[in-house]
Amino acid sequence: MLKADRNLTGNDRFEGFCIDLLKTIADLIGFSYELYIVPDKKFGAENTTTGEWNGLVREIIDKNADLAMAPMTINYARESVIDFTKPFMNLGIGILFKLPKSMPSRLFSFMSPLAVDIWLYVLAAYALVSCCMFIVARFTPYEWQNPHPCVSDSGVMENQFSLANSFWFTIVTLMHQGCDLNPKATSTRIIGAMWWFFTLIMISSYTANLAAFLTVERMITPIESVEDLAEQNKIAYGTLEGGSTMTFFRDSKIETYQKMWRFMENRPSVFVTDYEEGVKRVLEGNYAFLMESTILDYRMQRDCNLTQVGGMLDSKGNGTDCSPWRDKISLAILDLQEKGVIQMLYNKWWKSSGVSCAREDKNKEGKANSLGVGNIGGVFVVLLCGLAVAVVAAIVEFFWNSRKHAQTERQSLCSEMAEELRFAVKCRASRQRPALRRQCSKCIPPGATYVPAALEVPQENGIMQMIEMRKSPLTYESAGDS
């Protein structure tokens, strides 16, 4: 490329990677040279109608120049008419695009780590577990406790898991806060344990993904690959006119590239005459420039508003075309590659401090995806399995308690289970129910009359609690004998 100082003449007018490489090769082999710019400023492409070449290739064919020092891509058409050296750099075709704008912060961005369906499933799980806790707690006899421990025969049984308390228990544990409600029955403890495990996984997943959403810069990217570019028509795209990239799309047999060539062929305005024009159109927006990756990287390092979309479309090399000097220059290039000189020159012009963009890999667009059912759906399955086990445990507890009382009272198991079930459901949302007062033969001697004491008849809200009393089988004859 030309230096900014217009007062320079001769070879001093030029600078760049290729110029430094040419100087190094000339010193190594031992020859002098004089640089000039071709009139049409093109690398060289064949006219498919006339078969004529232009640009640097034409200068070599006409023997106006002995050597073409430029980042020329080695391809079949050029190699068939001129001799190339060994490639001094490998490259491919990339897509230069304007760096997308950062996604604006949203008021409810804290909900982004989880997908919408996951939020709905969590809400449904919260309601399901709360209702299941309420039903199972009323069903199992071990959640009914004496509210007055000092009065052994209070006549009232209390259940701490009312409907409101059940919803409170689940929301408090979901938020990882302390709760004064503690399940006592095995079935309710299973529900609590499964819900705690569920909340552990959900909160951990949410926290981890939230950190990614807060640290990864979100971009609004209209295209992410060459396929996206080919399937749309809102963003124009083009190549350097008469270059190897244009030839690549013109001669390609791949359907995607053929479709892109038809798009460009029908819109001649998408082609540019030089790289400066292509970069300018990219910065203006709504345009993607298809160019060689080496020049693409060079432009990106000097402008933080540019980025590369997708990967490279092909793989090839850059070389110099020099028919009489091919073998000597090829050996010199191999020697410089082995010594690391070419890599040093690359670092000088692509990565030197003060001229490169400190983008911190902005071209590698980070993306944190929302967690979906496929990521954490298993925890919902575990929760449902836990609820099923809890229901089975509640049934076993209910059956075992009814069987024990049936044997004590010498009643049938079915009648005892029906009585227990009636007391479990008749109070609806109430936290209290009358206790089933069962008399033990060790407590009241045979023939004695049971008379409740005043303390044994508790009053609550002005209503006398129902107490089951059992009289001794006294007869008038036995009373008269006394």
C-alpha cells in the first residue's frame, strides 16, 4: 500500500507486509527491483467471453513485469497461464460485516436465564406441591398433633399444614429462607425432601446461567453463517470485481454458492473496485463483503466496528507469480517460513501494538442460551416421582394407623378407616378437628363410670368440643343392691 507521505518517490512510496517480504527475499537471493502499480489496479481475472486477462496476471503474461508481489490467491485459472511460487500464507474466504449492536438492557432481564416454559413449569410445580402437601398432611394421621402438650386429653387434634401454610411452606423453601413449619410424617417429609432437591437444582441452575447473562455481551446478529446470508435478501453482499473471490462463486458447484452468485450477478452494484470501497460499504451498514481472510483480519485489527461472520468458505494460499524466478523465490519462502521470519512479519503488520483493535475477542460473539426443558427437565421428573412416593407413603401410614386402632378398639378395619377418613376431610381447611377419644381398659376400671373433668372439656371460640364418653354397664338391680 502507498504511504501517506506523497513526496516520496520510487520504491519508498510503498509499505506493508508484501513489501517487507519482498525486501527480505531480495536480500536473501540477491536481486534488485522496481515497483509500480498496474493501470487497472486489479489482481487479474479472465474474461469468460474473450479469454483475455487483466490486472497483474496480464502484466506477467505480456512480460511487462518479472514478478507480481501482492496477496494473490493461487487458483486453477491463474496457475494455468502463469507460474506461482510456494504459498507464503494460507487463507480462505470470509464474510466481513459491521459489528452488531449490543442488545439493550431490559427491565425484566433477570428472567432471561430460564426459558418461558420453565418459568411456567416452576409455577405449576409450586401449586402442585403446595396442594399435595395440604392433602397428604390431612390424610396422614401423624400430622395431627395435640396443640396442648400439657393436657394429655385435650380432645382436639391440630394440623399445622393448612392450605395457606402449605403454600407458605413451599414458597419459603423455594426462596431458601427459614420456615417454622416442619413435616412430621414420613409422607410429608418425602414431599419436603423432593421439593428441597428441586429448588436446589433450580436455584443453582438459575444462578449459574444468570452469571453468564450478566457477563456475556448480547448481540443482535441478523446473520451468523453463509447459509443465513444466502437465504435472505435484505442485506446485500458482494466481492471484489475481477478477483479470485468472484471467480470462486462464479465457478462453484455448491448450491448455496451458486445461489449467492445469481444474487450478485443480477445486482452488479454489489461488486466493488477495491477493498477500501468494500470496507466503507460495510461500515455504512446493511452490506456484507466477501473477501480473503488475511485482508479481512487486517481490517478487523484496525477497526473495532468490523467483525467476521461464520467461518471460512474455502482454503487456499497466497503466492507471487514470477515465471523466471519461481524456483529461487519458492526456496527462499520455505527458508523464511522455517526460520519464523514470515510469522514475525505477520505479527508486525497484523498484531503490532498501537495499531490493533483491543476488541477482546468481540468478533467471537458470545451467546448464553436460556435453559430449556432439555437442560433441566429431569428435575421435574424427580419431583413428580417424589410426590408419587409421598402419596404411597401416606396411604401406608393411613392404613397402618387404622389397623392399629382397629385392633385396639376391636372394630373392623373398614369401619376404622372410614371413620379416620371422615375426620380427615370433614373439617376442610380447618387446622383443628375433634380427637377420636379412645378408651383403654387400663385407664378406666371395669364397672366405673367415666366423668370428664372440667379441664377435659376445652372451649374454643365459645363452642364446646364434642367428647365421646363411655358409661359403664350398670343395672338397676346392681344399684339397688348397693
